[in-house]
Amino acid sequence: MRGRIVDLALAGAGLSIGLLMLVTGQYQQQWGAGWLVPPLVVCCAALLLRRTAPLASVLIGTAAITADVVVGPSLATPLVYTQVLYDACVHGRQSLARALLACSVAGSVITAVVALVVFRDVRALGLAILLALVTVVPVLTGTHVRHHREQASIARQLVRLTELDRANAVAGERARMARELHDVIANHLSAVAIHATAALSADLGPARTRDALQVIRENSVRGLAEMRQLVGFLRDPAGGSAAEDVTAGLADLEDLAGRARRSGLPVAVSVRGEPADLPTSVDLAAYRIVQESLTNALKHGSGGPVTVSVSYAPSTVDIAVASSLGAAAASDGAGAGVIGMRERAELLGGSLSAGPCDDRWLVSASLPRQVTA
């Protein structure tokens, strides 16, 4: 709507100025100045089509200025025609702008040659120069403005894409940090909470109380150490030692199972196939999936035995953790831990499922042994 108002205002201004020049007697034509009004009106009407139909606007304007030259010429109609050409180059297709530039240059050159041949006077070049001012200059100006507008539009799009990339990178980093914080700390805090509750709720006797406090201390110290390592890595990602300390893998599986056993969870580990060096991201993801599965078994299971199976296939490493069903079925795999495990697997191009299977809770994951960049 706003563009339509601008078109009307521009056409009205051109018509008003042209009529004012006619009324004030700027033109003295042998046929009468009134003959100059129709071409002016038609050329101004062509401005109404400058956005919606640039080609039609140029054709109408060209017919109007041709009529103006025949009965005149005047000054107002050529000035309005320059606006028609300029708008056609700005709002029309690039092919139209190229065609207008070729026609205007060719017309100016032909006019100059014909004027020299017919009149044999250098002063006759003034007609060619005038034609170039009316046609070539507005076409070049419109093409230049269009180019700069397109460059500005591309720059704005690049800025928006950069902002989206930055936002996606921040969101991805926040999700990664959330997964690491949850997996690193939840395992230890769960063991601390469970054994602290047991120590407070019953008389365990000196020996069992000491065992519970030993588990609490071990998990507290280890959790604090891992938290410090993770914070150090987040502050300085380029620090090699911090990254190596935080990164764990399937080689630490027995140590992880041993900590779970000391927390009171019977864990059996089996490995099938020939263990091989895995990419760091795959090795860490596999370790975290087992760690989170043991944590969920400790928190939600009924205390029954847990089996951890790792199978090295030619192209994948498959993990299965089966625990007693207990209260885990109520979560239906919707907890933050299961979400984090699934995200880890999918980011590597693998898959993970978690849910009841017969009378057990089964976490099954398949991770690729090679990750494409």
C-alpha cells in the first residue's frame, strides 16, 4: 500500500510540474502547447506501473516520448521518461536492464553517426548527447543502484545466517555442557544420596556404616575431581591435559563397574569381539551411556543384578545394559538422562532405545566405529 502511494505521488508530481511549465508559457508550439499534454499524461501514467510491470511501463513511456518529440518536443516528458527508465532498471529483471542499456547506447551512437553524416557539423552531436542524457544516464544509474541494493540484501542475509549459526552453536554447546554436567555428577551424587539415606534411616552397625561412609567419601571426592577437570576444560578447551582427564572410555569400564559394586549394585560386564581403538567421541559416548544406565539402575532399580554387554562389530560398537525393572518403568525413558544418552548416540549417527523388555529395563545403543567429519 505504501509503495502504491509513492507511485501515485511521483506520477502526480511529474504531471503537476509539467502542467505548470505549460501554463506559464514555457513552450510555444506551432500546433499549440495543448498537444504536449497527452504525451505528458501518458508518460506519468507509466510511472504507476514502475513496480508491478516495468516492461509495460517502459513501452508506454517510450510511446509517450516519441509522440512528445513529434509534436514538441517538451522538457517535462523527457524528464519523466528518465524516471521510467531508472525505475525499470531498479525494479525490473536484469535482462530488461541489460536490454535497455544496449538499446540506449546503440541509439545514442547511431544518432551521433547519422547527425554527422546528414548535417556534417560537430555541433550536431548535441542531439546524440541529449539522447544519451535522457536514456543512457538513467539506465546506468538505475543499474548501479540495483547492484548496491542487491549487495546490501546479500549482506543482510549473511548477517542473519551468521546470527543463526551463532545461536545454533550456542544452543549446541549448552546442550553438550548439560549432558556432560549431568553424566559426570549425577552418578556420584546418586550414590552419595542413596548411602546417606541408608545410613540415616537404620542402624547399620559400625562396619556397614563405615562402608556407607566410605562409598560417600569416594563418590564425593571423585565427583569433585571430575567437576574441577570439566570446569578447567570449559575454561581452556585447548588445554590438552584437561581434555585428556575429562575424557573417559570403554577401557575404564571395569573401574566404573567396580564403583557401582561398591555402591551396592551387583554388576556383571561382558565384552564380545576384539576391542579396538575408537574415536574419542565414540569412546566417551559409550562410557557415558553405560555410566548413566548404571546410575538409573542404582536410583530406580530394585537392587537386582545388572548386566553390561559390549560387542565390537565390524562397523559398530553395540552396548546393552539390562537391570531390574523396579521404578524405572514409570519414567518410560523420558528422563533427562535417557534424553542425554539418546542425543549422544544420534549426534554420532548411532541410535539408542530404552524401555522395559520382559521383566527387565533394557538400554540398547549402537554407535558407529568411525565418525565422518
